[in-house]
Amino acid sequence: FLGHGKNHKDAASVRATHPIPAACGIYYFEVKIVSKGRDGYMGIGLSAQGVNMNRLPGWDKHSYGYHGDDGHSFCSSGTGQPYGPTFTTGDVIGCCVNLINNTCFYTKNGHSLGLFVFFFLPPQSNLYPTVGLQTPGEIVDANFGQQPFVFDIEDYMREWRAKIQSTIKRFPIGDRLGEWQAMLQNMVSSYLVHHGYCSTATAFARVTDTTIQEEQTSIKNRQRIQKLVLAGRVGEAIEATQQLYPGLLEHNPNLLFMLKCRQFVEMVNGTDSEVRCFSARSPRSQDSYPGSPSLSPRHGSSNSHLHSTGADSPTCSNGVMSTKSKQSHSKYPALSSSSSSSSSSSPSSVNYSESNSTDSTKSQQHSSTSNQETSDSEMEMEAEHYPNGVLENSSTRIMNGTYKHEEILQTDESSMEDSCPQRQLCGGNHAATERMIQFGRELQMLSEQLCREYGKNTVHKKMLQDAFSLLAYSDPWNCPVGQQLDPIQREPVCAALNSAILESQNLPKQPPLMLALGQASECLRLMARVGLGSCSFARVDDYLH
């Protein structure tokens, strides 16, 4: 302080640049008295925006302060009340604001001064930490957490956290315990069904005597489709969806476009079967390799959604190049990928229920039916390791309970020499790169058609630009848009597809358990906005583990 300090008119205050956030629950700061100056007329406290800064805190309305010269507290008044000891050079004074009960107390040199000094602080008043000085030579240093506090504020916060959690646990439910129990069991059951945990859901329903609303066959079909998406085999997932749920994607153009954009990304990554089928393999292994996925369903000549690739357009079927032309009756432009109907017998292809398969052999139908009765672990997709589209090991294996197929897939000796090949665009295969470029052109055509039919869509435009931007870099995995290649980016696509399937069957697109959690989280955000400090000690995550 450099003023004259002759009377109270010479006082000056300074406040923090930001108010105390209402959602923090408990707010604490400390002020060290570096020098008391001539008389030690110092005040430490709080003030609202608009309060006169030429006065010590506590003298004006919406201003609160604890003064060092007499140890009095001032609550929006020029008349103080005895509160605590005086403070001088070397002392550390702390101010703790409890936004749960809207009170305030002070500490001195790490010890609480006891009772709350200010009660009923106005909520949502945006109080600022404030320090006022009046006589020459007064110097203070504020600590907002950039250095360790002298007072153990953590212990005080633990005390209040325990109080809030105890209040939550003691919430009265009266005589409705049985009703709540049944409700919770149904929420858990629907969550298991939603995510395709068929065997777990069945076991849970048997123990709790609850009913599963969806048929097991449908659950397992969704489970297979989700596994394909999460494995990066989006083309196969699209084909499976169109076979099992005809018309679903045609009636959801936004979802269809999202899936195809994701398939393009997986082509760049080398994981989608559209480009994986171009990987070098011996002739012996080609017949057993899974068929290339189709962006349209394949049901022989009766398939109304079969897309054309052009009479001489090369496509991939079970790893074998084909120029067979097909007729198209689809509403959208063809994003072609062809595979013969016999590819469904390959070890990695998806077996569907008999009711959904129109061109399978009797042995395939028997296999499909028996597969529906297997456990969750048996429904796992075959776990082949394809680092960036290159087959890592010729033998299949058991991974997390997956089925170990007896047939051995063989690779060239060159692919066996390097067990960890360097990541390359489309697995480093020229034919696969050409197929990806062709797919990109078709994807652009689809985008233009959707734009003509439904108008401009900024989300579609951004999605397409991000996907195509991967081709602008020599190393797509380490570029500004490379996060698209992270496997975790498959999860939102998988969730959107799963929800759409459920909605098409008149089932909730989101499990009630997740809706309840979302509502609880939104309630906490609303509490924070209206200044209820207890929300800071009530985290939903604390009850999920």
C-alpha cells in the first residue's frame, strides 16, 4: 500500500479476477501478511461485483471481511463484531467459503478460528476473494493453491464429502423397496440385452426371474454385427445389417453415410475386407479366406439392393479377382464390392439364422442354427491378427474364448519374415489402394445424391472431408486427422448402428440404465448452474465402481 493512510477514505481494496465458482462446493484461499506496515489496518474477505473498491472489505453491502487491527468481522456494515485474534506480520490468514450451506470461516496459521463468521451468504452472488489495505507499508501475498496451504483443507473437504454421500445413501424409499429392486433388475437386464451379452442376460434373467424382451436370435445377430464394426470390418457389418434388417439403412441415410465413411477409413487402415482380400496369400488359402463384404445385401437374383460395379469392374470374391457384372436396383449409387454367395461358408464370415439366409446350403443352415445356441464366448468372431491388413500368423488361435478353426490360412514366406510389418496405406497393396480410391469416388457420388435429396448437410461434409484428408499424408497414422484411425473411433459408429437396429424393432434405442445415469449427470450440471455447492461432492462415477 502506497497511500497516505490518514483515515478510512485512504483505504483501497483489490479483488480476484474471477468469482468463486458456485459448483466447487468449498472454496479456500490464504493470504500471508508480508508486512503489517504502519498500523496494520488490513481486511481479508469477499465482495460482490460492483462493490466500492476504495473501502476495506466488509464495510459495504455484499461485502464481508475480517480485519487485522482489531480482530473484528464486518458483514456489509461499518460496525464490526468481535470474531478472532488480530493478525500481523508473518501470519497466514485463510478464508474458507462453504457453498453447501453458504457460510464462511477463517483460519490463522493453519488453525481454524472455530465458528462460522458469516451465515447465509447470498447464493449466485458471484463473490470475489478480496483484500483491503489502508496504511503505508502494508504488503500481503495471496495463495490460491499455487503453493501448499498451511491449513489442511483436504481434511475439511473429506468431512463434507462424507456428509453428502451419507445423505444420498440415507435417501428414504419407504415401503417401495421391492418395487425399486424389480426396477433395478429390469434396468440391468435391458442393459445386458442392449449390448448383446446374450448368455449373461439369460443367466441374469433366470436368477432374478425377469423377462427378456428380445429374442436370443436377434440379440446374437446384433452381437455379431457389433463385433464386425469393432473389428474394423465395416463392409461386412453393412452387408449383415442389410441381410438381417432389410430396409433399415435405406431408411436411415445419415447412418448409412456414417458407416460408409467409416468403411473408407478402415480401408485406409487396411482392416476392412474390401482391401484385406488383396493381401498376398497362396492359392491354397484363397478358397478359405472370408469373402469381401458388400455395401448392399446379396440374395442371388432376387436381391433388390444389389449394386452394379460395371461389366469389367474388378472386384474381390474370397480373395479372387472377378469381373462378373451384377444388376442394380438400389436407391443410392453403387459402392461396389462383390463376393459370391458361397463365401458365407468361409471361416470368418458371419452365420445368420435360417430365417434370414436364402441361399445357404443345408450344411450351412445346420451350422447357423447350432451357432444360435452357443454361449457368448462361442459367438466371438474369429480372432485373426491383421496388422494394417497383413496376415500376421497363418494359424488361427483361441483368443478370449473365440472359436479355433481347424483350417490353416497360409501366407507368403515374405509376410512371415517380418512379424511386425510397418504400417502402410491399405496394407501396402497397390490393388487394394486402387480399390480404396474407387470406393472413395463412389462415396463422393453418394454424398452428392444425399445432398440433392435432403439438402446440404454440414456433418456429412465434415465427415467426408476428414476421411478423404487421410490420403493427403504419407503417414496417415501420424497426421492432424490421424485420430480417425484409432480403433476407439469405431465405438460411436457401432453404438449408432446398434441403436438403429433396436429402434427398428420397437425397442428402446438406449438402455434405461444409461438414460438414468445421463439424467443423474444432467441433474448435477443443473445444480452447478443454480449454485448448489453439494453437487461437487456427488459424482455419478463414484457409484459405478
